[in-house]
Amino acid sequence: MARGNQRDKAREAAQKKQAAQKKSHGMSGSELAKAKEVAAQKMREKQAAADAKKAGESAGKK
């Protein structure tokens, strides 16, 4: 009978793990899209600042 109990426990653990994976981010589709857009905008700003700094350094060397 011990194996049956072990099987049940393993099944419960697998179900909990699967449920946790399904709701990993906890955001709706529109919230997730908005968060991605905000992060992308920040990266664009950082890249523009890095490009400006690089252009300033190369202009200063000439």
C-alpha cells in the first residue's frame, strides 16, 4: 500500500508544480504587453544615450 500513497503524493506535487508554472507571471495579456513596452522604451533611451556618448567621444578625438 505504501507505493500507492507514494504515487498519490507524487501526483499531487506534480499538479502543484504545473499550476505554479501556469500562473508564473500573474499578469493579464494587456498588462504584460504594457510592461514589455515600458521596458523596451527604457532600453531605447539607454541605447540612445550610449550612442550619443559614443558620438561625442569620437568627435572629441578628431
